[in-house]
Amino acid sequence: MPRLHALRASAAACAALMTAFSGASADHRRITQEDLDYPGTIVIADGHGKVDVRVFYQAQEDCWKIKSARQGLPNPDTDRPTDRHLYITVMIDKTAETCTSKLNELQTRIMIDDKPGTISLDVMFVDGRGVYQRSQRHRIQRECSGETAKAAC
């Protein structure tokens, strides 16, 4: 009889683990092709501490490119972040001295760390001289089902 009791306890523990893991995976969100078809910046939390970002920048001239993207503000010593937002700095470079007026759609992808309680992402575009060119603010898309996601939504 003690073996039967241990077997039942072991089965119950396995069932609890399976339930816990299945609930966590239900909160996982990946960028889909439908998301990528959207002609703009997309910001999607994966439910596991990361945020997948596709930055979309529309330059008005044909001589710009995205040099790099990183998490954080352009100048962390002087910029004042809040706890309600995540931040990305995108460095853009001019590729020629003379430019032609033309819509130039640029994009890059970056995975950044999520932070509990954040609601949006600020994207700062900075040129090679360190001058702010443009900024964007996007709401972070989150799956808000299950107990693990309630704190993040």
C-alpha cells in the first residue's frame, strides 16, 4: 500500500509539472508572417523576458542606412528613462554627400530584455553626429492569458 501511495504522489507531481509548463508556453508569442506584413515597427513580448522588435524607418532620401540598433537611450548619462517604457537607440548613417529625394524604407530586427510593468517602446533615431532625427513610440503587444502574464499586462 505505501508503494501505491508513493506512485499516486509521483503521478500527481508529474501532472502538476505538466500543467505548469503548458500554462507557461501558452503565454509565449512569436512574431508571425502576418506581423511582418505590417508596414511599420512591431513590438511583441514573447512572455519569457524578451521583446522582439522589428524597427521600420522611412527616410525621405535615398542616402540613408541603419548602422546599428541597441537597447537603451542614446545618452544614458543625460537622458531620463521612466519605468513605464523600454528604449532602443537606432544609429542611422548618411551614405553619400548628395542625396535624392526618394522614399527609402529601412528596417532592422532586435531582441531586447523585457521589464515588468512596461507598456511601450520608444525608438530613438540618431545620426552619426549624435543628433536626434526622429522618434517613435509603440505599444508592446503582450499575450495576457494565464497567471504568469497577468503581472506583465
